[in-house]
Amino acid sequence: MLKTSTEAPGSGSAGRDRGPAASVRRHGLVTFYALAYLVSWLVWLPYVLSQDGLGVLGFSFPQVLGTSQGVAGFAVPALLLIAVTRGRLGYRPEPYVDKPARDAS
């Protein structure tokens, strides 16, 4: 017989197993690499197309930035994945617990 549920859609543990966030939780490493590749290209694209690169766009890239925009290629996906997989608590450092050494006797 068909079971019916009285829970609202999207509530409970079954709601956590569907959608893009659940897919990111299951495939975290693949998602990180895909996002890192995408964000890296999105960040570098203005430089590559500017007068300093291929010269397609009619502006020169600010020399103040240098190559610092490359950091975003890994930092942005890492921060997004922390938010999706661990929530707000993922940004807090884990408490350090000093464990006493075991006695050899």
C-alpha cells in the first residue's frame, strides 16, 4: 500500500537529500574543482580581453591589482563550499582540546 506523509514538503531529513545543495554535499571535491575552474576564468577574463592581453576590449587593466585576482579562483569556491556543507559553524575554528598524554604503564 502507498504510504502518505503528513510532513510538509522540504522539511525533515528527506528535504536535505534533494536539490543542488545535497548534490554539492555528495560531490564536494568535484564541485570545488568545477567552481575553481569557472571562477578562475571569470576573474581572469577581463584581463585577457583587455589591452594588456588580447586587446579585444578597449581598456587597460589596472596595474594596481597585478595578479591578485587569481586568488579568487580558489578562495571563492572554498568559502561557498564551506557555507553549503557546514553552514555558519564551518567558518568558526574548532575548539582546541588539550588531551593528556597516555600513560605507557
